[in-house]
Amino acid sequence: MQPARAGANGAHDDDRGAGVTVSKEMVRLRLYALCLAGDLAGLFGAFLAANFFVLGALWGEPGKPHGLVMFAMVAPLYALLAVQGGAYGINTLDHVRRGIFRALLALAQAALLMLLIVYLGKIAEQLSRLTFLAGLVLGAVALALVRLAVARLAVSLLGGVPHLTAVIMDGVAIETGLHMKIIQADAANLHPERHDADMAARLASAVGMAERVIVACPFDRMDDWSAALKSLSARGEIVVPELLRFAPARVDEFDGQPTIIVAGGPLQFRDRLIKRLFDLLVAAIATIILSPILIAAALAVKLTSPGPALFRQPRIGKDARSFSIYKFRSMRSDASDHKAATLTRREDHRVTRVGAFLRKTSIDELPQLFNVLKGDMSIVGPRPHAAAAKAGDSLYWEVDARYWARHCIKPGMTGLAQVRGHRGSTDHHQDLIDRLQSDLEYVSDWSIWRDLRIIVATLGVLVHDKAY
């Protein structure tokens, strides 16, 4: 029986040996099963090798938990966490680095849970720690190699990992991403106005194993495409540029009538709860660890220039409500700009020598940990702006009508725009637009893992040349 191969256009051919078509669901199932089996085999081999390298015997020492026992504890935990964490999605197979990251994250979580079980079971003294560490390191390498091998095998057997999205362009051209299958309707002989079996078959063959089919067409052909797409098991969508002015929008219904959801907040209650608990945990730990720096900075400000150590300024927060942000005072007290009507510039005479150092090292932002504890801010989110702040000669919301969409969540001490280098003064409209693009991307695609990545990335940009 020959394996089904995906052609150059992504469609799958019949399995000619058996006369049946391998469905996209079966292809995905085979890839997932192969990847999961490879992961478990890799972990098994890793802990077996750890036994040999550390204990000198494949099966370990009698009476002492060895690699195979560790594997028996880690493997089921890893499998559950990897499936839950999306380590077996098509996207992770198509994007090998993403798949490796999610697999390693699941392995780290499984290891921590195993250590908790070992601790509560009071068997820690019987555990060969070196075997455990060696098994984890070798297991991590094995998981990465498995994903590389499965991705290569997918190319060999299928011509590539199946496309999740197919875009049909029928007289209308739109911009698309890299990992999409582009179909020109005329070239593929797709004519949706012909509601017959041949047209349905050509459409199914053209989209292949795609699970999402998007059509860009003139308004007068939308009805025909709507009828044609209903024959597919894939999710069918039609691009409607007229709705762009309502973006981000979703469709719902009220009393049997369709509605367009143009607002509603990006985070569900569960997400808001997770983010708040995360903020409290990180802010509390950071306040304790950084307390010597906080005290030293406060003393330095107080002793080198008259006035309070802390500077408070009204900023726009969640739901566009005003709140007082805390910072270490970096300007002379008599020159402080409480409305931020004039943004700080390079060689600004208002900034003290200590203040310049605090700004350059971002230490002046540390008191915002108290804003996080109070609930005014998050650790990660769009940076809060003052109402009078301008880009060039225009107020921020005058530059781009999308500006207010960034206020649907709490502002943050750091954010996606900051780690991408979009910080400092906004002398031109584009300076604000660059930040806004990142803020809106963060708002629409939030996850706790992204918050963690942004926090780690922030460590590399604490000192920057745009701070003045």
C-alpha cells in the first residue's frame, strides 16, 4: 500500500494501492501519533542511556529508583501536558522551532510535577539525581530530534506538512502570509456560479487538506462562493473589506438576527484571572528581590535634589480611566511636567544627573510595581500614556483612530512595543503608529506564555539609547 502524496498544489491523491483517499484528518492523526510515539520512545531511550552513563548499567541499581522508573513517572505527565499545550498541532509540525519549544516546555512542567510527587512521597533520598538530570537533558535532545525527523518525513511522504489555510483569489488580490496555499480561481478552473458535481470536485481537489478556505472575490460573487464553500468539510470564509471599518469584528446573533461584534474585550474571565494572579506573583517577588535597588534609588533622588523621591503623573489606563503612575523623580521638582505636555528630549535640562542614570537603566520605572500590586497596571501590556502626549504636533488619538483599542486591557510596565525597540520620544506620527501596531497585536493575541517571553526579552533592553 503506497502512502498518499500531496501534489505541488497541496491536494492529496488517491492511495492507488487500495483505491481510497487518505483524508486530511487521517493524515493529521498519523502525524500526531508518529510524533507522540517518537517522543515517548525518545524519552525511554534517554532515561535508559542515563542509567548506563551514570550507574553503569542499563537497568540501574537494585532497590534504587532508576531511569526506567523515572521514565514511567515522567512519560504520562509529559504526554498529557504536551497534548494540552499544543505540542502536536499541525502548526508545530510546520514550524519546527515552535514545536520544539512547546515540547520542551511540556517536559519541564512534567519534571517539576514529578519532583513534587517525589517530595510528597518522601522518596527523594532514594532518587539518583544525576540520572534524573541526565535523562532530562538527553530527553530534551531526543524531543527536538523527533520533531526534526517527523517534519522531514512529512515532506517525504506528503510533499510537505498539509496546509491549514487555502486562499482563493477570484478577481481580488489580498496580502497573505508565508505558510498559506494560494489558488487563482481562473487557473484552477473554479467557477462558483456552476452549482454542479464537477465544480464541487474541482474545488475539493484544489483546496486539498486545508482546514480553512478563504475567498477574496467581488461583492456580486459572494453568494455563489457562499454556496460553493458549503460543500467542503473545511471552514469557509469570504473576505468582506466593507467590514474593515468595524475591525476587530466577529459575527453573532440576537433574537435570530445576525450582529457584528465590534468590541467586547480580548480576555475572558479565566484569562483575566490568570493574568491578575500572574501579575501579583511577579510583582510581589520582584518587589522583595529589588528592594535594595528601590531603597538606594529613593535615597539617591532624595539626597541629590530637593523634592519627593516619587513622581506621580496622571496616565490613561484600562477603559480609558485615569490613574496615577509612580516613578522615581528624574527631573528637578520645579520643572516636573505633571501633564506630560512636553516629552523629554535628549540633553533635556530638566533631568537631573541621577535622573538621567535612572532613566537610562529603566530604574525610574520600578515603582510601577506598586501600581501593579494596586491593580492599576499589569507587568506586561501597552505602556500607559499621558492624555496630553503628542506624536509630532498631534495628540495620540488624532494620529490613528485605532488608538483607543489599546485601552481594553490594563497598561503594563513593559510590552511588546518596548522589546521591539519602539520607545523613546514620538517626534513623528510613525513613531506612534509603530508602537500602536505592536500594542494591538499584543491585545488580540494574548497568552500567559507570551507575557513570559516579553518579560525575558525586557531584560535585554533595560538599558537603551532612547532613554533620556
